[in-house]
Amino acid sequence: MTNTMPEHVRTILFNRVPEVTFAFWLIKVLSTTTGETFADYLNVDLGMGLSITTWIMSALLAIALVAQFATRRYNSGIYWTVVVLISIVGTLLTDNLTDVLGIELWVSTVIFSVVLAVTFGIWFYRERTLSIHTIFTRRRESFYWIAILFTFALGTAAGDLISEGFGLGYLFGTILFSSLIGMIVVARFAFKANVVFCFWAAYILTRPLGASIGDLLSQNPADGGLGLGTTVTSVAFLLAIVAIAAYLGIKVRRQRAEAVTAYRASVLDADSVEVAV
């Protein structure tokens, strides 16, 4: 008898990205905040400058991506390392356009919006889905990480445009983007809006939310922040990321073991029925 593995079991065993839970969103916001503050720490506090910081972080991201693509399935430590690094690189990408090339934030926001839309369009054309629950192949994962990079760059540009470009401040940005994410949650669960659209909309908005939170915590009171500094903020959030990523890793290993056991039991039961018949 030929048994087809149930879709939920296949997702648990072979999907290359994590399950979307509250912990997923929490660590996502933490990673985006870290991307904002750590990029500032390297660039400004350590005096490395944008160019050197960008090259070093890009090299580390490339190494992490190689490790990620070398894995057979989702690995919590490697995956979230990539997310943190791609958050930093996405931030630096926007910062380079603004500070080095002199491109205004509203222009960067439009550019990254178009590039992200094109990325989604090509992804959907080639794969017929944008769902992250079906990242089983290297090609789908490539589209996934390209989209993630541009969501971070877009989120940085949009967040800086609201908080700094329009002079509305970091607290306003935090409240605004939190409210927009809240509206998406309501649309999803109260009005049954498309789950894939809601996921990516929320994913994009967590970037400017994280950037606003990071700047609110780290910047000087004179600039509208709480004055904790980039070092304290980055270290605190990195420690939180490590703790939550470790928890997710343990959870995934337990889920895989349970899924394998349940699937093997169902196969044996089906074979027994077939023999009896």
C-alpha cells in the first residue's frame, strides 16, 4: 500500500521556515529592533562608517545564508541568525541610499515598494503561491529571503520617513505602526481576510515598528528617545532573541518527533487494515 504523507506532517518535517506563532512575531520585532540599533552601534558608536559596516555585515549574512541553504529543514539558530543579519543589512541598504547617495526617504520608500512588489509578482508567477508554509525547495526559499531583505529595507525607509522625515517622532511611529498591525489582525480574524496577504502586510509593518521602538529606546531624549543607548538596547534584545530562538528550537524538535511517531503509527494501522481486508 502506498501512503501519502499528510500535508501538516510534511510541513512540520520539511518546511524550511518556522511556524507562524506569537513567538515568531515577538522574535521578528526583536530582530528588527536589533537591526536598527546594532547598525547604528557599528556605524556611529564604533565609528566604523557605513561602507565598512555594510561590507562586514553583508559578508556575515552571506555566510549565514550558505549555512541556511545547507540545512535540510528549519533550524532555529541558523534561521534567526539570518533574520537578524538581514535586518541589519536591510537597514544599512536604506541608510546608504539616504546618507551616501542623498536619495530622499520618500523616494527610497517608493523604490523598495516597487522592487518588493516585483519580487512577489515573479515569485507567484513561478511558484503559484506566496505562502511560507510551503517553503520546501531551494528556489522558493531564495524568493523568500529576497522578499525578506526588501521588506526590511522598505520598513526602514518608511519608518524613518514617518519618524524623522515628517518629524513626527519615534513614539508616534511606534503607535502608528502598532495600530496598523492591529488593524491587520482584526481584518484577518474578524473579517477572514486572506491569510497570505495579512502575513506579508504584517511582516512589512513589523520592520518600521521595530525601527521606531529601537530608536525610541536608544536615541537621546533631546532627539525624542529614552536615552538607553544602542549598546544596552542591542544587547538586551539580542539576549531575548537567543532565549526565544532556543525555546523555538526545542519546540520544533518535539513537534518533529511527535509527527514522525504519529505518522508511523498511522501507516502501520493502515497496513494492518489492508491485510485484514
